[in-house]
Amino acid sequence: MKVCLIGAGGGIGRQLLKTFSEKHEVTAVYRTLPVTAPEGVVLARFGDDAGLRAAVAGSEVVIHAALDQKSKGKAFTTSNRAVTERLLDLIQPETCRLFVYFSSQVVYAVLDAEKHPVQGEDAVLEDRPGLDAYTKLKLTEEQRVKEVCAAKGIDYLIVRPTVVMGPHMQWSSGIVGAMRMAPFGLKGRTINLIHVADLSEQLLALVERGVKNDIVNLGDLDVTSDEYFRHAAGLAGRPIFFAPGWLTGAAGKAIPSTLWFFAHDVTVASDKVRRLSGVEPHRQLPDFFEPPAKVVVARDLDAVREIATSGKPFHTVGRGYYLWFNDRMSTDQLVMEHYAGVVRQDEGHITVRAGTTLRGVLDHLAPQDLTLATLPEFVDISAGACFFAEVHGSSAEYISVYDLITAIRYMDRAGVEHHSQRNDFEWDRLRASHDIVVTEVTFKTVPNYRLANVIEWHPDSALDEYVAGGYQKNFSTTVHWYPRSRELMVYNVNPLDDAHPKDRGPFAPMRGSPAAMQKLLLSLRLRGRLRIVGDSEQVLAPWTGVPAKEIVGRFFRDGRRRVRNLEVCVPDYHAAKFVEKLRGRLPQMALKAGQGVGVRFTRSASSGRGFVWVEMTSRDASQMHALVEMADEVTGGEYWVHRGKYVPSTVSVDHLFIPRSLGLPLTTAEPKTEESKT
Ligand SMILES: Cc1cc2nc3c(=O)[nH]c(=O)nc-3n(C[C@H](O)[C@H](O)[C@H](O)COP(=O)(O)OP(=O)(O)OC[C@H]3O[C@@H](n4cnc5c(N)ncnc54)[C@H](O)[C@@H]3O)c2cc1C
């Protein structure tokens, strides 16, 4: 059977794609094309007229499971109506035998709960006032689908899912997240749950069994709202508070029709789908929720092996800063921070366990008058993270700390630990797949040296000169640009060739703070002195940790409107154009007073490649998305996003690390590693 699935990127669509493509030929239609898709699936973009036409014309079953939730207000209805009309226009009886439309149980919101305590597909849906846009949309579109299909002589199937549950779904993972913030629930309602995997099986069976010109609820288990909320709160680790009866009654009137099942105690019938599809899920309430993610703290390799070989997805955490800026992850977590310590040190190299921080490395090296040749401004960063993220400051000699790594040990998903000497070709592949746990990292070391930082303020027109190559005059140039006050703060860092009475020792300047605060702080700390002078690491990396890390982390991770930090990198030959474009776009980006843009410069002395890094911190994610879009437009796709900071979901893995083996195909490299089971 040839199936065209519209809305393949949505929560339901992704599972439909999985279920249908296992047995049938599927063309998956997306609003934005994904980076990967199941093997054998043909991809199409809804906005590509010819592609969409061909996808629909080439399929005997067309499933419309798309919903534009981004459009708000009137645009919500207009945009969604347009999608459905487009599809109804494209289907033709010569090619399409069945049009499947995803409606919803919300259509029952029109019914009087007193008269209809059980809502079945045969209910007569009288209109009634007080319906929200989503309910009206589904009611209107059900009618349109029936009309158009009848007129064209094409069979239809309308499905009305109940409350859809499953990984990342609003009513399962979402409600558990909500319970962490506000563990409140309503009592005395009946909710019908359907797991997205069962829903897909039900639909597949209905289509394969030839059910047509019919309406079928896709539902499974009735639970009480008491049980449902109590279970979700339990998973969130919070005690549940139920609204008192009088409040539940009063709230019922204010509940939008999309959530009608919280306003009335009614049951949605699910016997028809069982009968027609033959699918009997037998789930109990806990089976509708994701099991709580496991956290494994690695103190030895056995713990790493346990999670690496579990066969389940997991994410590795160094010090965990990337979790501050990105959406919560529901997979198991491997925490590496206690797998730390120096393993060995030989001539010019130091080997540490992956959870060791750069601070730990520097503390070990400093008494021997040794250091690392490039550093970020902040050194509470794990060695393991330096393999995957481009951890950088400003440097005339290295792109990032990654370039100081000469060897690693890592564990693969079979639980085998490998030793791998630097091999750009192989390491690009490892960084792209990110399917390993780095267990040890070897960095090259250099003799310590002294640096001086001269901080200057300029009008922001001076930025162009730095970006055009002026940054190369310094050993390290870091810029903080305040577009609203049109000024630029610049750290000019250079090796020290003299001592001066007007020098002062290193301190941690608050580079991200508003200009006025920054100036005040600098004048208090510098007190007329001109240069900040010290050992290289004290000047390059004045930040050794975050005070009250847990509390600050919670503020970043759990805040209602989260603060995010994103850094985008472009090759220096695109940088002038990128900055020009950014300057032009800034007025529309609505920067807050005091909000600045960090600009850092790195170069690889050995290859002559130069890079400009542009960083923003904001509660407004659209500013960051605009930054990435501009980088993409200006560079034609030759840009990177810092993997240890906010990574928008549209950014694919090839934009998360700068390949060092230029021009070589990544997929064909054979790993040359030595295996060891330790
Ligand atoms: C206050 C502050 C200041 C910062 N300043 C700078 C700066 O000056 N320059 C800069 O470049 N960045 C800076 N960053 C960003 C920082 O580099 C990233 O957040 C980095 O990821 C932090 O390291 P981490 O040990 O917390 O790694 P995590 O954030 O925990 O992990 C980062 C990535 O590495 C992976 N990973 C970590 N360890 C392993 C392992 N052992 N095996 C496999 N994968 C692993 C993770 O899965 C993840 O993809 C700053 C961040 C903060 C919070």
C-alpha cells in the first residue's frame, strides 16, 4: 500500500510514520524537512507545491495528521483550514482510494453531558456557543471532508483520538513537567487515554481492514482524573493538591472546549475501534507514561558500561551546563563529574578522566609552571565536553580546546573501551555520531606564560575593523558589543614583555553585564590602573566556577521564560557580512536595555583558518533563532552552533562541530583504534 502522511513531524505523525513504514511505502510530508527519516521513506515538504502534488498523486491512502499550532488567534483557523483545503483539492479518485482525517474527541464538547454521559461516534453534534477555535476547526473540517470526498467519489475515514499519551506528548511527559511546577489536579472526571503507539496500530488496522466512510474514536483506557493527576504528580516527585469540589464546578465553566473532558464527567466510547480494528492494547495507567529516566552516576567504568550497553537512548553529562540552556531531556542520564582525576602526565601531555574540569587540570599543572595553550573564560568545564563541544575563548593559535586533545579513551555501545590517538578523520566521525562515552582525555601542555589584558571602550563602529581582521593584532581579542548604547568593550590580551607599576592582578570581569554596571565594576577594580596582568590562565580564564551553581542552574533550567545562551560561529571570511546583516536586523530583534552581544575570535595557526563567534544571552529564543538564520543565509550553510549552549531543534549535527578533516567524507572512515576491556 502506498501511503502519503501529512504532518509526519508531529507527535502523532512521527509514530504513524514508524508504524506504517514498517509495512507499507510511505511518503512523509513535513512543514520543515527533518535531518533524518526512517530508511526507505520518501520525504516531501508541504510548501513545495510540485513535491506535495507528486506525494499525494502517488498514494492510494492520504492521511492528514497535520496541525499548525504555531499560528495564533485568527491565523490558527485560517492556516489550518488552508492546509486541509489544499489536500482536499489535491486528492483525485483515480489515485486516492481513502482520505483519513485526524479529528479529535473535542467535537463531543458540543454535547450536553447530562443527556450524553457516554459519547459515541453516532452522537449528533449540535452546535452550541462557547466553543474555542480548535473545536470549531474540527467540527467544520469533519463536515468538509465528508462533503468533498462524497462529491469526488473518494472514501473517507475520520478518526477522533481521545487523550493521546506517549513520549514527549503534552498529556504524558508534559503533564509530569507541569506537575513539577504546580502539582494541582481536578477530581471526579473520567478521562480516556490512548497511547500513541496503540493509536497508530489501531489506524493501521482500520485502513488495512478497509474501514471507510465512517467515524471512529481512537481510544483505550478510562481512568479517573484523580488517578491520572495523582500518578503524574508521583512521577514528578510532588504531592498532589486537588481543587475543592466548589472550585472544580466553578472552573468547569471557564474551561475551554478543547479541555471539555475536565469540565464534565463523561465517557468517550472506545468499543467501536476495538471491534473494527481488532487491536486490544491492555495497558494500565502507568504504561501510558514514560518510565522516569534513570540517572547513573559514573564512579567507575562498570557504571559507564551499564548504561552504554543498556540498548536504551541516554545522554552523557559532564558538568551539565548544556542542560541549562536546552529543553529537558527524558532519556536516561550518565553523569561523569565524579569520574575525575589525573591519570598520568608525561612530557608535554596530561591525561585525565573525562569528568575532570579544566580547572582541575590547570590546578595540577600550575605548580609545575605548565598550562593549556588556549582556554575558555570559564573553566568549570569537563574534559569530556571539550571533545564534543568547541570550548573556546579568543585565541590566535587554536580554534578551541579540542585542538589541544591528542588522544582519548572512549566506550562504545557494546561496552568496549577504545584508545584513540588523534585522527581528524576518525574523530570528525565520532563527534558527528556522538554515540560514545569519552572516558579519558589527553591534552598537550605548554610552559606557563604571562599575559596582560588592556580593556578599552570604543564606539561600536570599531567592531567592523576588528571583524575585518583587526583582531589578529592581538594574541587574544574579546569584544562585548552593546548595540543599544552603541559601544564596544574590548579585551586586548597580549604576552607581557615588561612590568609596569600601573598593572593590577587578575579578577573576573562580568563581561555579560550591562555597560553601565560593567564600567562601574571596572573602575572599582582597576582604580586607575591600565592592565590586568597575570599567568596566562588567570587572564584568559578568570571564571573558575558559578557561585550557588544548583540555584543558578534551576533558574536557567526551570524558569517560566528560560534564559538561554547561544553562540554561533562563522568563518572569518563571512564575518564582515554577517555582522553587517546583524546590525541591520538588530532593531527588529528587540534587544533589552543593557543586553550585549559577545564576539570572540579564534584562529588555527597551523591551517590558517579563522572563525568569529557571536554570542547572545536572552529569554527571547526568537533572537537566537534569528542569529542562526542570518548565519545560514550569509554563509550558505557554513556556520556552527556551540554544542554546550542552546541548540535550536532545527540545527543539525553537522553544524555542531567544526570538521578538522576538511574535504573527507565522514561516513566512510574506518576507526583505527586499539580495543581494551578494562
Ligand atoms: C557560566 C558559563 C560560562 C561559559 N563560558 C564559556 C566560554 O568562555 N567558552 C566556551 O566555549 N563555552 C563557555 N560556556 C559553555 C560551556 O563550554 C558548555 O556549556 C560546556 O558544555 C560545559 O561543559 P560541561 O562539562 O558542563 O559539559 P556538558 O554541558 O555536560 O556537555 C556538553 C556536551 O558534551 C557531551 N559530553 C560531556 N561529557 C561527555 C563524555 N564524557 N562523553 C560523551 N559526551 C560527553 C554532552 O553529552 C553534551 O553534548 C560557558 C558556560 C557557562 C555556564
